[in-house]
Amino acid sequence: MHQSHQQDHLERAIAWLLIGVTGGLGLDLCAKELLQTYSLQEFVLMRSVIGVLIFLSLAPRLFGGFRMLKTRRWKWHALRSVLATGAMFGFFYGLAKMPLVNALTLGFTAPLMMTALSVPFLGEQVGWRRWMAVTVGFVGTLIMLRPGSGDFTFASVAILIAAFCYACQAITARYLTTESMLSLSVYIVAGPMLIAIGMMNGELWLTPDKFGWLLFIGAGICSVIAWVGFIRGYRGSPPALLAPFEYTALIGGAIAGYLIWGEVPDLWVVTGGVIIMASGLYVVYREIGSIQSLD
């Protein structure tokens, strides 16, 4: 009975995570199309404002009301907001400059970074096998980017910085396990929103047309779906068991990039991507072994 209950919890968590992955991919597709016309600052501003408005409108019914915004952990929320600024601006800048699947693949170096950062910041023990997997994963990144070739650009560096910020952001979440979903979702976009407002001027603002508004609203809705899906998924089951399902975004991204923009990843991208995925999955495998040994 206990095992059946755990299985139900895992299946629900996987379902929520896949909802989150779908929302995240939808956000990336909207972003890539929007950033061909609108500035990065305008995109971040509109996405953040629309996302916050959606969360606040749903707060009374789905998130326990506005009282769930109360917190005493302001310093942690402020830090996460700064990290979110780096992650958001870095990733979407890179996404606008390079093929979708390339950007997503580089973004998936974040789990490897989390493993490395968990040692100094969380005091976790990482064995030599996992260190080898992290090293191999970054070799895969070098294969994909080929320093000295035209593929090693500021856009790719921006996404790696974004992945680092995202990894740090994920680690800080360990200190906010008692915070509500509403506070975790709303406060984290405050930094990117304020920075985007500060950077906006008349030259950067372009009033959206009907299709633009549709994409901006779609990006806001997808960001809410992604955030709720990821939070509920990872709260329902150990991250090590769920992480492999995030790689489904690469498959969806490759298909969407080809169908919408005619993007075809070259052999270097595919090879590096496979190595990064394999390294990440091995880290997950070792993590699952660690969890089971503690049961």
C-alpha cells in the first residue's frame, strides 16, 4: 500500500513536471518569435508584468489569497530576484541570437552546475564518479561550442551565465522550502521587471500589434504554467527522479525549431548535446543510488 502511494505521488509529480516543461517550451517559442521584432527589455518587461498579473488574479482561488505573499525571508527573495535577472536576460539574449535547440542544450548545463555548486554552498558530498560526469558534461559543452570557431559567441556565453544563475537560484530554493508558491513565483520576477523598466526608453519601446499582443500574453501564460508545473512537480518527488523528464524539452525544441524556423542542428551540436544529456542522466542515476542507500 505504501509503495502504491509513493507510485501515485511520483506519477503526479511527473505529470506536473511535464506540464512545466510544456509551458517552458511554449515560453521559449513565443520569446524567439517576439525577439525578432521587439527589444529584449520590452520582452522581459511584458512577460514579467503579464505573469505577475496572472498570478495575482489567480491568488484568491488557487494560491491561498494575498496573505500568502507575506514573508520574513526578504534577503533570500532579493537574492533570487537578482539571480533571476541574470538568468532571464542571459538566456533570452542568447535565444534571440542562436538556434532554439542550441540555446536549450546549453541551458541544460545548469543541472551539472548545480552538482558542482552543491559542494561549497550546501556541503553535499559528491563522489568522484559524479565529478567525472560533470567534467565530461562540460567537455560536451566545449565540443558543441568549439572555441575558436564561429559558434563560440557572446550569445553562447550569455546562456552559460544564465545557466549558472539558474543553478544558483535552484540551490537557494533549498532555504525557502516553507515559503508559499505565490511568494516564490511573484517576488522572483521583481528584479527582472525593475531592471527592464529602468532600461526602457522611447527607442526600445514598440507598441505591439495584434499578433504581438497574442504572443506576449501567450508568453505570460506559458511562464505561469511552467512555474506552477516545476514547483508542484519538484515538491512532489525527489529532483533526482524527475530531472530526466526535463530533457524532453530538447526533443520538442528540435522539432519546433525545424518546423517553424527551418533550424537543423549540425553534428557538433548533436554530439555535444548527447554528451551533456548523458552526463546529466548519469548524475541523476548516482543521485538516485544515494537516495536509495539512505532508505
